[in-house]
Amino acid sequence: MAAQLAVSALSGAGFEIIFGDLLKMVLIVQKNNSQFKPSLERLQKMLEEMAPNIKRIESFNRELDQPKQLERLQGLMSDGKDLVLKCSKIHKYNCLKRPIYNKKLLKLEKGIRDHINIVLQFQEVADTKEILVKQNWTLVGVNNVSSGMKQLSNQVYSGVTQLCDEIVKLRMTISNGDRVDSSNSNIRLAGVCSPPLLKVDPVGFEIPLSELSIKLLKDETSQHIVLSAPGGYGKTTLATSLCQLENVKDKFKSNIFFLNVPKLRNLTVIVKMIFQHKDRQLPDFQSEEDAVNHLERLLKQIGPDPVLLVLDDVWPGSESILHKLKFRLENYKILVTSRYEFPSFGSTYKLETLNHADAVTLFQRLALPRDQQSYAPDQQTLEEMVKCCRGFPLVISVVGKSLCGKSAAEWRKRLRECYKAASILTEHEVLDCLQSSVEALNDNVVAKECFMDLGSFPEDQRIPATTLIDMWAELYSLDDDGAIANLHELSDRNLIEVLVTRKDANEDDGSYNEHFVTQHDLLRELAIRESNSRGIEHRKRVILEINENKIPEWLTEQNELSIRAKLLSISTDETFSSSWPSIQAPEVEVLLLNFQTGKYSLPEFIERMNKLKVLVLHNYGFVPAELSKFPLLGSLSSLKRIRLEKVSIPSLFLTSMKWRKLEKMSLVMCNIGQAFNKSTNKISDAFPKLVDLTIDYCNDLEELPTGFCDLVMLRKLSITNCHKLLALPEDMGNLLDLEILRLNSCIELTELPGTIGGLHKLQILDLSDCLSVTELPEQIGQLHNLRKLYMIECSSCELPSSVTNLFHLKEVIGDEETVMSWKRFKPCLPSLTIRVHKEINLNWLG
């Protein structure tokens, strides 16, 4: 009723209509969209409270014919309506974009409230306006008043208005730093089909870029181009660079879709990704034909802007997909990158290798040391090495980076090896050439094994560094830092790329949840080739891919496969029927199950894996998968680490479930509402050795289970992006061994319990984006070992005076307003460094 009254009260013209439209939009979306309900309710309440004040301020401006006073606020309202409308289109399973838009809604609420309150704080300004209104009416009513007097009145008003605007501008700069529109936002969001960003400008692509851009910019009904070249030529880099050209972005605007199309991806998955990218409700496709029809309708709707669809790394078996994506639409372009030509699909653009000059430039950039002490080869040696790379950008990058800083003897040895390559490299010979860079790891055997393990993951998927840490901890007895050191070793040699999704992520924290790994598909093939160089019974790792329920022949030839490997990876596509082959794997210590189906049955042979220490279930589909035969895990008596991603977890407390040795559990994008139900035992009895728990993007987590704080062995606790978590247990102080506590982006969490002061071993606390926490408890000052505190986007959180007791606190990272709050206490904490957080990098979402 209050909302209806507020809307009707503001049914006038101008600014009042904008305000009323925003409130109406909030009410409509709130009714039909539960995932943003708490944020929208707060926004509605604020708008209702502010309605009378807005009407009053607007009336003053209207009487004086000086509407500029509220132009900025009008902009906020207009942007707010667009933002709320966008929220209504975000699918309920889009758990990556949901927190971003929740933050935007809360920023919108804060921006509007601050803007209005600042004006109202200066009552003198309002009073002056009222006087000016009366004076203006008086002057209008007197026939013989001089125009100079009226001009003076307007000048006085204008000066007051300008002063108020400057105060508002200053306050908004201090408190917010930006508006809610994406152009100034601290969060840079890339959609699931956005082109990847390039770290450096590519070398030698000027002519191909020019020629391809001319083709794409032609105004034709439709056009299909196949960018073809062997692996390692730089097709993906060229296509990415093309999408970054200003004239291409100006033409296609937000309608550039960049998708990887590996072997296991079908047409329905591609269509789903495009719908998700455009924040459209995901239809329940009945067939591929139905998916194609929906996509054609969507592409028609998002016009009249031109559309560019980039399909990267298309394999021969996917040719039928290309033809089904051909629509006769105005300015609809498809660019395909592939090692193969598809003459029936469209025109072919053949990418050539780099010319010698460009190859030398690229090689010098990577191979020559920056310091003056390390060995640098003479020009002749460098030229000879470049010739051996035959102009292949990937080979040049890997070989060049692997030689940087090496001795003269190593350069001569590698040159002799490269001379053995053929004068014209085939794809197989490219792998042979790259092989020399892998063999250069012989002085670091563990790093070489780690490289080959990377072939265990699906093509073109980002690999969480924490998954690799779990694997390598058990396979090679590496701690977290040792595992990351090997990742950097591989990255330094250009064998992988390490992505860090949060700019302020610091490896000193001992947390690598923000680190991901990507790898060129040729290098992945090289890792697989190396792993498969031995007979199946002698391999250290067995990598099994099941596509369209077709079991590899080498597996079907045996009634029961017996392997001695320590690592087993099984990847299945979205058609998999959970019909498992029989496998005996008594020595397996790490099991990776990569799948894409909505329902997934665990293989029965898992219960015979008595030495299994690490289990990773990763669903690459769109919604959390329902697991069956979950109790089989109860037989894994040696299991120490488990990671479940995008699954609906049954109860972890079934009588058959035994987690006696489990030390680390990671639950990512899971439905965990049932995970801690049906408990007849204490959680501490079920997980007696649990020291590390991560719960990330689990949106049905509202509270932690009873007895949670009896997990007294916990040293690391990370509960992040859980947007429905309302409170922490009152007995948090029982976690006496806790060293790291991360709660970032738990936007509904309202407070920290006072017992947190009992966490005397706590060293790192992350409260970033806990937008509803308005104050820290006084007991925070009892955290005498706290050395690092994250408080990004915590400007509304008040600091108690007890923070002056945090003598070991070395660093606080926050937004500008939070940093200003902390500067008040700097004189009492001379060793404290206070740092402003600049940016969160979310390009990994793409």
C-alpha cells in the first residue's frame, strides 16, 4: 500500500515521472524475481522513504525554473530503471553475474540516498531557495520591478545551486567514486561469450587484420569466413585481435559472440551460451532444431545492430554445426577458426607463418634477458634459432621463453636439436619441436610431470589452481607454495598461462582461489602424447574421453581394464548415459571426473579405489547436476581432498559415509541445502580431520549447520559469494586454530559475532563486499595476530575504537571511503599500510 501511495504521489511530470517509473519497475521485478528480492526490497523501502523529500526539492527547482539541481539525480534514477530491468533478465542459474548486479543495486540505493541526503543536510540552502521562490513570485507580481533586480535574484539562486552541486560532487567523489553505469564501474564484467583480452600486442598480424576486417565490415546480408591454418599459427590470437579493433567494435557493438568449439561441444551448448551471454531466460530446448529456431529468433530480436559470431577451434566433426548456424539475416557474420578448411561453408582465409623479420622481433621479445648479467646470444645464433622455428608463433613463444636467461651451452644444445626438424614443419613436427622445450624441464622432473598432468582436463577450459594444488600435494608431496612455484615455472616457459581474477590477490595470503590456468590446445596434445607414450598398463596417468557414449576401442577390447596409473581422468559429454566400462584401478590416488550432464551417476568401480586420496567432480554444464550413487564415496577410506563443482550434493551424513581422513573440502557452485541434513552424528565426528573448507557460490546456503564450530581443527575457512548467508554461528570463537577467514561477497551477512575475538590465531580476514555489515564488533580488537584485512566495498561499515589494539596488522585493503575511515587510526598503528583497491578483473567469466 505504501508503495502504491508513493507511486501515485509522484505521478506528476518531469523528474517525478522518472522517480515513479523506477519505483514501479522495482515493484514489478521484485514480484517476479526472487534472486534479487532482498536488494530490491531495500531499494523499494528507500524510495518510499525519500518520496516526500524528492517532491519538495523538485517543487523548489520547478518554481525557479532551475532544474539542473537534480540532473545528476535524474541520471541515477534513469540508470537505475535500466539496471533493474537488466536484473529481471538474468537467469536464476547465472551465479556469476548475480553478485555483480546485487552490488550494482546496492550501489544504486546508496547513490540515490546519499544524493538526496546531502541536499537535505544543508537546510540553509533549502531555506534560501524558499526565500528566492517568494522573492521571485513577488517580483513577478510587481509591474514596475526592474529586470536587473530579477536578474540578481536568479544569480543568487544560481550561486547557491552551484555551491550545493559542488558539495554533492565532492561528497559523491569521496564516498562512491563512480555511478552505477558500467562505464565507470570498478568491476569490469565480461560475458560468457566475450572475446578474451590480449596481454600484449601480437607481432606480424597487421596485414591479416586489415584484410579480415575489410571482409567483416562489408555491408552484406550474411558472410561466412573460415580462418584456416595448422595448430600454432596464431589463429585464436588473430581472431581475438580482430574483435578488439575499434572499427569492428563500433560496427558490432555488444553483438560479438566469441565461443570455443572443442570436440565435446554440441550445438545446444553453443546456443545456451549465447542466451546466457545476453542475459536471456534459458529455454528448455526439446531438440537441436528447437535450439536453432530459438537462436534465430534471438538474433532477429537483438538487431538491427550487426552480429559477429566467432567460432574458435572448430574440428571436422563439427561441420554440421556450422551449417545449422547459417541464417539469412541482415549483417550477420560468422568467423570460424580451424585447422581444417570447410569449403562448403564459406570463403577460406589461409593464415601464413610469420615472415623472418616478424619472427625475429617476436623471438627477441621473449628470448633476450632484460638484465645485463645473463647470457645473450650473438645475432647469428639468434637468427639460426629463429629459422628453426619456421615462423610458427607458438613454437617461437615456447622456445624463446624457455631459452631466456640460459647459458651459452644450453643455447648450442637446443640449436643442435632444432636442426633435426624438417625444413617444413607438419603439425606432428611442431609437437616434436615443442617437445624440446618440455625436455628442457628435465632438470625439474616434478615440473615436467605437472605439465603432463594438465592434459587430464577438458580442452579449452580454465583449470582452477586449487584443483592442481590438491592433486600435486598427494602425487608429489608439494605444499601450496610448491605447487604454485611449478605453475610459475611452466608459465615462465610459455607452456601455460596463469590467470589471476582478482587484482589484489596476493600469494602471501596462502590462498589461490583466484588463480586459474589455461593452455594452448597443441600443448595439451603434447602433454597427452607424452602421457600415452607408454602402454596402457605402464602409464602414470590414464586420460579417457567418452564422446556420444562411444567407449575407446582399446577399452572395449578387454572385459575389464586393469591399470596401474596414479591419476585417472574421465571426461564425458552431455549425451553420456552413465553406462560405465569396468575398470580396475587399485593404485589410483587422483580421480578427475569431468562431465556436462544434468544427471550423473558415479562409476561403481570407484568403491574399489582403496588408495584414492583426491576426488574432483567438475560439471561443465549450465545447472547443478543431480548425483546418484553418492554413497559409493563412503568406501574411500584414504580420501583426503574432495572438490565438487556445480552439483546438487546429497546428505554428507549417510550412515555409509565415512570422512575420517578428509582434510580439505571444496564446494563450488553447488546446491548444498541437503548436504548437512539428516544428520544423526555430530559434524565434528563426521569430519574429525578437516582443516580447510571452501564454500563458494553456493546460493542456497542460509546458515551453517548445527555444531559447525566444533570443527576445531579448521585452519582455513572460505565462505564466499554465498548471497543468502544471513549470520555466522555465535560460537565462532571455538575455532581456535583458524588462521584464514574469507567471507567476501556474502552480501546478506549483517554482522560478525562478538566471539570472533576469540580467534587468536587468525592472520587474514576478508570482508570485501559484505555490503550489509554496518559495523565491526568491539571484540575485533582482540585479534592480536591479525596481519591482513580486506574491506573492499565496505564503506558503510563503522570501525570500533578497539582496532587500535591490532598492533600486528600490517595491511588494510579497501575502497576509497573505507581507507579514509582507517586513516583516522593510522597514528596509533604506525606499521600499518593502508591501500586503495583499484580494480577487480572478471574477464575470466568469459
